[in-house]
Amino acid sequence: MTGIEDRKSLDYQVELRKATKLYGSFTAIANLDLSIRPGEFFSILGPSGGGKTTVLRAIAGLIELTSGDLLIAGAPVSGVPVYKRGVGIVFQNYALFPHMNVFDNIAFGLRMRKLDSEQVRSRVLEAMARVRLEGFAERRPSQLSGGQQQRVALARAIVINPKVLLLDEPLGALDRNLRIAMQAELKALQRDLDVTTICVTHDQEEALTLSDRIALLNNGRLEQVGSPVEIYERPVNRFVAEFVGGTNIVSGTGARAGSDAVDIVLPDGSTIRATTSLPVTDGSQLVVSVRYEALKLTKAKPGGGDRNAFGGTITNVAYSGSGSIVHVRVNDALSLVATCPGRPSFEQGESVFVTWDTGDAVVLPS
């Protein structure tokens, strides 16, 4: 049986079970359960200090867990050194050796594993071809662009045929245009290699773009795991809703309006309607999330349908190039933000109606 067949017979390529890491009295991660499937691109997202890097360093073997279990390819790896875990690592600053050329940087891990020179040469050239670095073998890192340095770091990580590829903010040092281009290249390379990839990032857009699934950490604890669509469209709590993308948070008192619908009475007495499967009792306090892009702005009063509608006044308009961000004050207690495609078609001080579909309002646990 080949290595790939072995890997695909596993349910999970990486598992953390009740993983906890303490630094004195500080808890970096607490009772963390994560299961990462073979071949998937899995991102760990969260704010600074959320525990992302701790998880990555534990998987790599750079730190040991205080308690809990960590398995790679079905085998416990507690006490197993970095070079025996079968992981390739790409650090945020790439960590290239400045005195070595591209070939020697990529070859470093193979030489540490005592491969003969012909094997080293063959595998390095193959890795260089995979990341499109043919002809760069003799260049030093200082002679490369940021994108080229990132490719060298990737080649060095994949040349050892890792069971798991670990990426620590891999695109954080690149400018926006290069970052977007490298996201596509990185995803294509990961699919081509069919290697389980774990990416730590604080960039929401990057996680949504690259990932098969995302784990969102906060204060060392797991908030939600799911596909990009699940994380973005069906957040399980207020933290997830507010951290990933832009959203309007509206609070009020709930009342059942049907088997899958609920009315939320706002402080001014107005009502909005949302769909939810959560248990709701009359009079309970509810929090609702409505994404910026779900809001529609019209000058004419809308009629009928299942749309929520409020009249308001525009207080600010900002043009971002790809769209416009519009702030609308409905009343003293409620202000909403909407994003609209293209140039702004409204002006500050203008009266508008804000509407959204019932299904776009997500009721969150209060």
C-alpha cells in the first residue's frame, strides 16, 4: 500500500484531544478538540492572543502540550522531535538562510536527513519546478522578491514530502495584489500535492478564500469549526459573527411568529422578523446579526414581501473602489451599515429605506 493510500485510510491526519497548554498561570489553549482530515486545507483563525500560534507550534513539535493528546497520521507524537514528525513548516518571515542560495536552502532538510547527493538534487529540482522557480537555483534570498522568497520557503517545506504542511501567516508580509495572486497559487499547489495543510492566520479574507474548513479560536478556546460558508453565513455566536466580516448587531425582545420564524421587538417598538431553529420563548432577549451586504437601500418605500424595512437618514458614505459603505441612522437607538456595489448612489443627509430578507437575519444565542 502506498503512503497516499495509507493516509487516505485515516479518518483524520491531525487530531488534538483535550489539548491544553499553560505558561505559568496563563492558559494559551484549553481543552481543545480539533480533527483535521487528510488532504484538506484547514485554517486556524482568530485575534492576536487567541491561541492560533500555540496550536501550530504544538503540532510542529516546537512546544509540548501541558496535557491532552496530539496525533499525526493516527500516531501519538508527544515527545517526538520536529524532524521526525513529518511536517513541513513555512514561517511568516520565511526563515531562509541568507548565506545559502535557493538550491541549498531547499536542500537543507534533505541533507539533514542524510540523503545522497543525487536524491537531493532530483528532489530539489522537482520542488523548484512545482513552485515555478526554475533558473533561480544560484540566487541568494536577498536577490529575490517577496513572492519568490515565499516560493523558496514553500519548496523547502514540501521537498521532504511532509505528512502535514504548516503555514504560519504565510502571506502576511506581501502587499495586497501579490497576496491575492499567491493565495491562488498556494491553493493550486496544495491541491496538486494533495497534502494536509494547516494555516494560521488573522486575515479573515485569506481564511475564507483558501480553506476547506476553518476553526475560529478566541482566548484559547474553540468558538466554531465549519466550512467558510457555515462560518460566514451561520455563525454560532456573536463573537464569530462580528469577527468574520462586517455585520449589524440588533438586540430586542423575541416572540414566536411561526415554527421557524421569530419577531424581535426593538426598544422603539418596531419589529423585525428572522428565521431560526433556536428555541425562543416570548419575552426572551435576542441578538440578531445581519450582514452589511444583505441590506438593500432604496429611495422609494418598499411594499409587501417578507422583507424587513426601515426608513432612515444617511449619515456617512465611503467609497472603497470595489463598492460603497453607507451608514444609515434609523432612530436614536438604531444605526445600520450597508455595503453597495460600485460608486455611491446616495448622499449624506438623504432619506432612504433599508430592507433585508427575513432569511438574512441570523438569531444568535444571547
